[in-house]
Amino acid sequence: MAQDIWIQGVYYLTAITLNRKTKRFMKVSLTRASVAMGDDADAPHHFEMMMGDDASLPSIIKAILGSRYLASIAGGKATWTVISRIPVAVVAQQWAEPKMLTPVPTLSSLNFSDNVLSMHFDYRVQQDPDLVFDEFQRIHSGNPYR
């Protein structure tokens, strides 16, 4: 079973050996918006992690959430949009799971090249995450107007 490790400020999921073959990895390069003035010192909060190159987009976002990369806010109601060339999901501090925009895009349609997936988490303050999701889903589906 894989174990999460930190090496020089980079979050890694260790390789899993199956049938004597070692899994290949891709780099996930992250940035996020700041949540407060005191948080601005490290903006844009660059972070890198390694994922299996066969990882799905939902599993990548879940791993990012599990890494505790996103800042929490008092009150527990931070909302984030996940963007990689296009919006792909909405994450809310009060939700157990991210909500993926549908259809879920392929990695090739995202900001993905040379085995590096670049993603940005845009802070939507304490906006209602369901309303943010509905707005982005309309845009994502090609029907921006009701």
C-alpha cells in the first residue's frame, strides 16, 4: 500500500509495485489564491505533488484535499473553484467531497504537458458553494444562460 511522504516541501505518494512493475508518475503543480492578508506572504502558494500517471481527475483533487494544501477559514465555509485551463470542480470546506463539473474533462483538455498537470484553486470567499457550482456548471456545459 502507498504511504504519503514529504521530501523538500513536495508531497509524494510512494510508488506501488504491482506484478513487479513500478507505477509511473505525473507531477501535479498547484497554486492557490490567498484567503487573508496574512496569507499573502507566500502567494501564489506553489505546491507540487506526484500522482500515478493513470490517476483520474476526481482522485487527483481528492488527494489534494487530503494533503491539506487549501487554507481553512474560521467558520468553516471556504469555497474554491478548481481551474486547469477551464473550471473543473468546486470544493467547499463544509463538503466531504469535491463536486466535479460534468462532463469531467480529460487531462489532455486541461493545462497538461510534459507529464505535468497545472491547477489553480481560486478562493470564492464564503459564497454559497451550491450557487458557485450551478454557475460554473452552466458555463462548463456550454449553456451559460438559463
